[in-house]
Amino acid sequence: MKTLNFAVLPGDGIGPEVMRVALEILESLGQKYGFSIDYKEADIGGIAIDNHGTAFPEITHKICQDSDAILFGSVGGPKWESLPPKEQPERAALLPIRKTFSLYANIRPGLLYSELSEASPLKNARIPNGIDLVCIRELTGGIYFGQPKSTFEKDGEAVAIDTMIYKASEIERIAQVAIDTAKARQLKVCSVDKANVLETSVLWRKVVTEYFAKNAPEIELSHMYVDNAAMQLARDPNQFDVLFTENMFGDILSDEMGVICGSLGMLASASLGATKNCLNLPFGLYEPSGGTAPDIAGKGTANPCAQVLSAAMMLRYSFGENTAAKALEDAVRLAVTSGKRTGDIAFGKEAISTKAMGTAILKAL
Ligand code: IPM
Ligand code: MN
């Protein structure tokens, strides 16, 4: 039997409770689809600061390195918010893990089942059929990592600088991910930039246009300025199918996409690496789009769907288990649309526990 070898980093807040559900489901899914799971757990984020003095300890790095994928919970919380920004879990764990493993391709599906349309601020009237799009965000370049990046003193006052920088090769490799994504969907990509102002965006637009023309002429490619894209997304999200953009624009637009999709508790994500794993598939990190939800952590009420759907993405991208991945996504949809709901998506229905939601998904499987 095939064994799936991955690292499990539950992190903080609701991370451990939703992770437990995802692991249980993977275990039982494997029995049906002919694989077993072999995972190693490690600390990341706030819990790692508490246990090891640093948010991304060496031992965690080693365990990830020896794995074929990383299933990630979430990091951060009030307990660590008084630390200097650079030492806080979000910056000291997430950004280094992305850079260390060259996780350049962030894939965030924006999926809202039509049965949950009322959960969206756009309400049923604007999105009677729900929402279905995907955001492809470049994750290891641009202003997040560009050098110089510092704060210094000049002419008697404080000055800070960040650098937005892109190489053509970085744009091309993420363009390929947008193409692959569009080929499995509606052959339609909207590339988002700020080419009326930024040099990096002028280059982005040129490289993307040429790369698509040469490698995927069958895909309908359009371009949009980021300010307009933010507006269009709030007005009519379904005009987009694949939304494709650089690091910081993708950060902002994917949060906007998250909110119009109702609950963050339903949104999964994948961050694919530049390197291949033992199966010659992309090494990747898979995490829910929502945060640690400190207000409900430990109560057993969090929505585990985003974690479960992230596990489905892991099966698909890093393990090539497409049938099992699809079955899992269908099971989550069936469980939710048949009325099983955690508090965040209950809307008058009975709110069930994290564990009960897991059971409902297993039953739907
Ligand atoms: C995200 C987060 C991170 C980002 C933060 C926590 C560093 O907002 O994954 O979108 O800005 O990329
Ligand atoms: Mn963000």
C-alpha cells in the first residue's frame, strides 16, 4: 500500500482541534482509496516560541524537510502579540517557512456553495449560485522579501524602506501555475497589476502576456489594475474564474475574496514549492485561510472544513490522489449542504461541534 509521508504542524488556537478532525478523516479515506498515512507532528508559531524559544525551530524545519508535504494549522494569538513584530508567530514562522521551501505558488479557492449564499455579505440576491473562483498569488517575491528592507535615520528623522522587485523567471513560473489552474477550469485568467504606476507591474504584464501567448494561446487572458479588481470582486465576483497576481496584491485580494465567500472556516489553501517531493510532485504547504480564532479556541466549536479541504488539496497536488481528493471535497459539500453546520455557517440551523462536523463528513464519504 502507498504510504503518504507528511509533516503535521497544528500551531496555535483552533489549529490542533481542526487538525485532529482532518487527520482522522485522512486515515479513514486511505482505507477506502488504498493509502496509509505516516505523519510527524512538530511545533510551529506561538507554541514553538513557548516550547523552543523560537517560532520556527530547527527540529520543525528538519521534520518538514524529510516530508513530502506539510499540513499546517494556523499560528498566532494574543499571548504573543506583545513581542516585537519580527518575532511574532506570523512573521517569524510563516514567512521563513515560505522562503525556506520556496513556496512560490499560493492557490486559494474562493468557493461558496449556493446553499450558503446568505453567509456572504453579498447575499443571495447578488450571488444566487454561490461563488466559485480561485486566486493564484505569487508568494516568495515582491515587496515581502525584496532588499533593501530596513528602517534607519536620515537627516535627523526616521525613514523606512521596502523594495518591490520581480525577476522575469519568477513571473513565468507562477504564470505556469495560473495556466495549469485555468486548464482544469474555464480557460480564463485575469491578471492583476498596477501597471499604470509600478515598474514591477509593467514587467509583470509584459512577461505574463508573452508567456501566455507562447504557452497557452487557448486561454483567455485579461488584465486589470488592482484597485479596479478590488472593486469588481466586491461587485460581481463570478466575473472572475482565475484571479492571478503578485504577492502583496494577492494578500489583499484573497482576504477580500475570503470575506465575500462567507466564512473563512470553509476556505482552504495550498502553497506549492519550487522543489519536487519523493513522488516527483510539488512539495507544498496546505493550510486553512482563516486564522487561529482565539475567541473560540479550545471550545470544540470551530469549523474543521477548511482544514479538511486543505488536506484534500494536499492529496491532489503533493500526492496525486485526485480521486480521493475529489471524494473528500464532495463529502464536505454534501455534509454542509445537507444541513450539518458549525456555528459560523449555521444561520438558524442547529450548530454542531467540530467533532460532529468531522463525523458528518465521514458519513458523507
Ligand atoms: C496570509 C497572511 C500572511 C501574509 C501574514 C500573516 C504574514 O496574511 O497568509 O495571507 O501576509 O502573507
Ligand atoms: Mn493575508
